[in-house]
Amino acid sequence: MTETLTHKLRTGTNHEHRKIEQTPFMRALASGTLPVAAYVAQLRGYILLHAALDGRAARATDPAIRAVWRDDLVKAPLLEADLAHFGRARPASLAELDATARAIDELDEASALPPRLLGWLYVTEGSTLGGAFLRPIVARAYGLEGDHGTRYYAPYGTAAAQHWAGVKQRLDAAVQPADHDAVVAEACRAFRAISSVCSAIAIHEEFHQQYALAAE
Ligand code: HEM
């Protein structure tokens, strides 16, 4: 039997997933010790990234992207609601903006070479699985009630598994075997780009905290 695209994606990006999970940012997020300013900065970076990804995917004319994308995958409005919950946050740092702009450049390059963009969709949709696990930790860490401030982390509520199964089915049906390697390579690139955004936030936050302590 020929290997499916989603099986190749899972095995081909496994090392990137392990790497991102082990970053100081994700370790702090998963242990409920990430400062709230860094959490909000992540939402701020992600909303720019998702405004680009949602828009490129929704407007795509490539048949494979059209077959996978559905309007209920849109994430920017969830991030907007989460950001609104936190009100006015500290302005973005230059490093954070720079890393996000570079990630969007890479996403743009991918969207110019469809169906590579599906590598990004795989990564962001797959991340909702970890999000379901992280959401209660985040809510406890920042004293958030209901889904206030955590809508992005639980976009599908209790239907996360069904959503993921649907995305995988559509990915497997839509992408030609000749394009599989390019989509897997793009997914690895997306993991690294997202990791760079979070690292830029973590480094800025660490500096900010040390500076604040030194100034006391
Ligand atoms: C502390 C952070 C994270 C934790 C604890 C975590 C946890 C998980 C878990 C439990 C799964 C389900 C695994 C399975 O069904 O076998 C998963 C899947 C996945 N996660 Fe994460 N995750 C984290 C961060 C991320 C991030 C930041 C991204 C992307 C930027 C990401 C992308 C994915 C993808 C694409 C999958 C699907 C893998 C597949 O093909 O089955 N994860 N994650």
C-alpha cells in the first residue's frame, strides 16, 4: 500500500514537533509558568500569521488547497477575541515583529507554490491537538474562566478529533504523490518559523523581566 501524505507528514515532522515542544517557551507554556505578557505576545504574533494564512488559503485557486480549506478552519477571529480579552497589552518588541514578518514571508513563498501552503495548514491544524491539552493549563495559570482568552487553544471544543480526522482525510485525497515531499518540507519550515516567533518572544520577555528586576 502506498504511504499517505498525512503519515509522511507525521513521521517527517516528528523531529520538529519534539524540538518545538522542548523550547523554553513551550515548556513554560505547558507547565503554567509562562508570564502572561509572553502568552499575549504569542497571540499577537499568531494573529498576524493567521490573518495571512487564513486569507491566502480562503482565496486560493489551487484545486488541492480549495479541497482542503473550509471556512470553519479560520483562526484569526478567535485570536482577535482572545486578544480583546486581555485589553491593551505591551507593544510588540522589534524581535517579535521581525520574526513574525519573516514567518509571513515564508508563508507567502509557499502560497506562490501551491500546494505547499498545505504544509502550514497541517501544522496549525495539528497544533489544535496539543492546544486541547494546553488550554486548561493556560486557563489555570492566568485565572481565565470559560473560553475567555483561550479560544484559539480550543477552536473546536469537544469536536477536535473529528475536525482533525476531516482535515487529514481531505489532505490525503487532495495532494498528488508527486507533491508529497514538498508539502512535508514546507511543514518542517512552518514548524521552524513558528518556533522562531516564540523564541523571539521568550528572549524579549526574559530580558524585560531581568531589566525590571535590576531597576527595582
Ligand atoms: C508544549 C507544547 C505542545 C504539546 C504539549 C503538544 C502536544 C501534542 C499532542 C499530545 C499531540 C497529539 C499526538 C498524537 O495524537 O499522537 C500533538 C499533535 C500535533 N502537534 Fe503538538 N504540542 C505542542 C506544541 C505544538 C506546536 C507549537 C505545534 C505547531 C506549531 C504543534 C503541532 C502539532 C501537529 C502538526 C500535530 C499533529 C501530528 C500528527 O500528524 O499526528 N504542536 N501535539
